[in-house]
Amino acid sequence: MLRALAVDDERPSLEELLYLLHADPRIDSAEGAGDATEALRRINRALQSGPGGPEAIDVVFLDIHLPGLDGLDLARLLTGFAKPPLVVFVTAHEDFAVQAFDLKAVDYVLKPVRKERLAEAVRRAAELRDNTPPLPAPIPVHEPDPDHIPVELGGVTRFVAVDDITHVEAQGDYARLHTDRGSHLVRIPLSTLEERWRARGFVRIHRRHLVALRHIGELRLDAGTVSVLVGTEELQVSRRHARELRDLLMRRPAS
């Protein structure tokens, strides 16, 4: 059973989050705080109480945009404690996932919060609290359509055509899918997409980048460095992948 603290300066969002947490059978108690200062005072009491004490907190569900000290700042402060609570970010902004996972966040949940998505974050927190290695992030075994990939944006699931994806960028436990019309963050490791889409013409060019061969416009050599032009973006090619990429481009059918 987890003891939770939810931190959000928007009262309706905080009340909705607390409602969902109270409904989860793995949550023993859930309190709310309206800003980072209030949350820090509550966490300090928890740390003084000790892990088994009556004031203990196991996990903090933390918004990023807060007045004064923001959620990322608060998470950084917590890393300085000997035994800080676990942190799950709950935010309407997808752009801070890399910073969040750099701070050892358990999960990154986008608003509006869905019950099933929050339950997954609670599961991961419970397993970490019990010192059990968390299961890998859930990845659909069967996509609804192999030509599309589901992405979540503001609680709405959309399906992006794989052929429209120009390249993929690793961002912690997430991958960012780039298209000509924008980008989307999905909770799938880059290595999984590399394996899944190899037959569709995607090739690894760097530890952070997977590129669709058909979208490469130029291969550039400059003073021993190799890069490719994908749309208007120039991406670095690591030495270990340069030869394979050149060979694949040479064998690519002329359009």
C-alpha cells in the first residue's frame, strides 16, 4: 500500500487526481498540496517521520508548472535527500520528459489523466517501493494497423502513418516520432522501434536516432564527419553506423 502526495496548483486537477488515487486499491492514503513550498514542508515531515512513520510518503505525483518553485526544481531538491519519495510527473506538457527521467522519475503521465494510465504509474511506483525491478513499459503486442502507430495527445489517441515518420529520436524511456507536420512522444524504447520497423526501411544512424531511408535527402561528408539531411534537419551519423548507412543508400532504388 502506497502513501501518496499529489501536487498541483489547479484545484480541479488536484481534486481529480486525488479522486483517482483514492480509487486505486494500492493507495493507502493520498494528500494534496497546492504548490511546491507546501509540498516540501509535507515531505520534510515525512522524512523526519521515517519510512515506517505515521507521516511517511512513498510517492509524489507532481505537476511541472507550479507557482514559484516548479516541479522539476522540487524533484531536483528531492534527489539531495538520503531516502526521498518516488516521483511521478503529472503534466499537460510533453516537452519535459527527458529532464524528468534524468531526475529518475518513475513515470511521466500526461493530462488529462486517464484512470488506466495513472494505474500503470501506481504499479510502477509500488514495484520500485518494494525493491522489485519494474516491468518494461507496456508495448502493444499487436498494433491495430501495422501501417500506423497509436500516439496519445491530451487524452486523445491518434494514429500516425509509419510512412509519414521521417525519423525517431530517443528521449529517455520515450521516443519522439518526427513527421513533416510535427512530432509525437510515445512510450516505446528506440531499440524496439528499430527492430519493429527494420523491414520498413528504418535504420539506426546514431544511438539517439532512427531514420527512414526514403526520407533521407542528402548524405554529407565534412572533415571526416558524416551527416544526413532529413527534410530541413541535419542529423549526425556515428562512425559505427556510417558504412552500413552508405551501403544501404547505394542500394536504395532510384525514385
